[in-house]
Amino acid sequence: MKTYFTEEDKYIRAKKKVDNIKGFYANLLAYCLVIPFLFFINYMTSPGVWWFYWPMIGWGIGVCFHAFGVFGNNLIFGKDWEQRKIQEIMDEDKNSKF
């Protein structure tokens, strides 16, 4: 069973993907601007205690997951894996001889 999309559906999906990509790059830009600022504040206020690593690591993990969610759609853990798995199960049921 093949799914066919209208031009309007394709446009909506493409627009959503572009919005997701823009959101990722905005998140990445904010990360690249804020973390050096936090380093500067940390260095000026308490150079013996490096606390800026914690927000850098936490936010960095968040940026990685965001990137994986936006660009990892072709992988098994991407957003389309559910639809592929449903299609696979439906094909197996169709091919079985019950």
C-alpha cells in the first residue's frame, strides 16, 4: 500500500521541516553565543570554580538531541520510524497465510 500526498500536503510537510531546521539553527546560534558569555562571567567572578561546564554540557546534549530530531529522520530512531514500522507490520500480515 503506497501513500500518495497531494501538493498541498507536500507543501505543508516541507514548510514544517524548514521551520524545524530554522529552530535548530536558532538554538545552535544561541548556544554558541551564550556559552562563551557564561565562560566570561565564570572567569571574572570565580576563576577557581568552573561551573560553566554544567550548562555547557546540559545545553549541548539538548542541542544534539534537537539536531538528531531534525536531521535524523532517515534513521530508525527518527520521527518516521513509526510509520515505517506500521507499514512493515501491515506488509507482513498481508503476506502471511492465515
